[in-house]
Amino acid sequence: MNKTWTMNENQKAFVEELNARGGEATLFEMKLEGKVFKTGTINTLITKGIVEITGEREYACEVVYNGVTVGKVTKTAKVYRVK
């Protein structure tokens, strides 16, 4: 008996979202638009050779407490791309 792997709904949605963005994006960019994916969904896609990590992007972020900017921080996020 030969088992065939198929993408689940979350994995399909992630690949579709990447394709809609020109083939690459970060989880942070997607989250800003209300589309949240977990890294566990993506790890299998990487293992199967469907998605790859191409580098990182930096984001300058303000730290806000009670409506007042109290600092700045730089965050990085992995860039995922459809192979």
C-alpha cells in the first residue's frame, strides 16, 4: 500500500497566499493583513520542497505603551518563497 502525501487546507492556503503576493512573503506581512499561518504548517512544505526560505527582512517597529511611543526595535522575519 503506497501512501500519497497531499497538502492540507492550511498548506494550500499558504501556497496560494504566496502566489498571490508574487511568490514570496513573510509571515509578518501576511499577519498585518489578518492572514495567520503557523510555522508547523510551513515546515512540512519546506521538507517536501514546495517552499523555501530565501533570507530575512528587517522591520523597524515602535514600542508603544498606553498610547505613548517609548522606544524602537528592529525585528526580522524569514522570507518564504514558492519553489
